[in-house]
Amino acid sequence: MRLMQNTDQDTRELYSERLTPSLWLLVTIALLGPMVTLTIAPFNSTVALVIGGVVSLGLVTLSILASARLRVVGTVLHAGRAHIDVSWLGEPQEVSGEQAKAKRTHDFARNGWHLLRGGIDGMVVIPVTDPDDPARSWTISSRTPDRLAAAIRTAQASADIR
């Protein structure tokens, strides 16, 4: 008799966040549209307005869609294109404020893997316990580092149950 595995737990998404650009960066990107409009306006103002609007909308949309995504699915942490099973991770540490600034500058982990985004103050630092992994830690920007760390802990607890 063959037993079926319950895969609902394995694929459950515990956390999801998109590291979108800050509002000020989106406004700056959107200002490229009016620049295009001014360049084309001497030839045809109506066409220039349409093209400028399309350029602004397209660039803002592209910058949002191209932004990195953080996810904890089952027992796997996905950060951008990278992923790691949480069984290879230690206790996540939530960092913000001056401590986060220090982690980005003089306390920067040179032997770690980083996904840092400007305009996002919080971060989570997670030690890697795999002795064969050259990265000794993962440092990830997050707008909600407490929720990301909690999701990693939950995934680690469910990995220990198996």
C-alpha cells in the first residue's frame, strides 16, 4: 500500500514581502516621463504627452515588478533569487535603527550573503549553520523584520517536527 504525503504544510506560504522602491524613488523615476515629453514636444505636443505618460507609467511599473521578493514557503527562505532551507539557519536577529546602520557600514559581514535595499531601515541577520556553505550569514532588508524573523522561526519549528 502506498501512502500519500501531506504536502499542504510543505508549500504553505508563511511570509511574503516585496522590497519595492521607496515613494521618493518612485517619484524620481516617474519624473523621467516629463523629461521625455519636453524632448518630443517641439515636434508634436499631443504625442509627446502620451509618450511621456507611457514612459512614466512603464518605468514605475517595471521598478515595482523587478524588485526583490522575500518569502518563507514551507521550510525554505527565498530572498530575491536565492533560497535556503531553514534547517541550515540559526536564530534570526531583527535589527533596526542605529544597529542596522552599523550592520551596513563598519559591522558589515564580509563573509555573508546580503540583500540590502536603500530606504528600508529594518533588516534580519541570520547565521548559516551549514559548515560547507561559504556564506556565514544572511543579511536581508525588510520593512517588517519582526514578522520575517517570526516566519523563519515557525518554519524552523515545523522542520524540526519532521
